[in-house]
Amino acid sequence: MALYEHIFLARQDLSQSQVDTLAATATEIVEANDGKVLRTETWGLKSLAYKIDRNRKAHFVMLNIDGPGKVVEELERQTRINEDVIRYMTIRVEEHEDGPSVMMRKNERDRKRRSDKGSDKGDRN
């Protein structure tokens, strides 16, 4: 079976639980078509480079999928119909990354920098 990364952007006005429901629905679609979701990552609400359908921000979610090509066809068909998803992309990969994705590592790095800056302010007397 082939390996895929499916990333979708959900509307900014959705709550986190609604985004999680979208990811669970995508997982159900994959599993119903003889595939497996190996990992789901929610990258959070991020600013977009340009407006998409009056949205300046979007919730980003990535799914690592192992399955046949028909899984991708059905997942993309269902995603296209869903009004809460403003963009999506599925790519075939040779292998999935071990550990957290680049976006998750970036989030951790940014959080660490913010906490370091906050502790530096208290040290100045």
C-alpha cells in the first residue's frame, strides 16, 4: 500500500472540537476504504498568507495515511463537499517522518523562545 500525507485547512470560526470532529470523520473515511491513519496532527489556528473565502486564518490538520489509491479518491471527494474545509492537499510520500512533523517542531521552538523572552524581562533590574 502507498503512504500519503493529507493536509486540510478548516474555517477559522470553527471550535477546536469541531476541527477534531472533521479529523475523526476523515479517519472514518480512510478506514472504511481499507486504509489506516497512522498519525493525526492538529497544528492549530494559523494566519494565512492571503484571504481564502473571507478567512484570514485557518485550522491546520495533517493525517498520515497508509492505503490504496481509492482511499485518497474518496477522502478528497468527501473533503471537496465539506463546506468547513477551505483547502486541502494530499501528497504521496516514500515514508512518513518519525517523531513530530516540522510544523510541530516549529511550534515547540516558538513556545520555548517566548518563554525565554518572558524570563529575560524579569532578570533586568
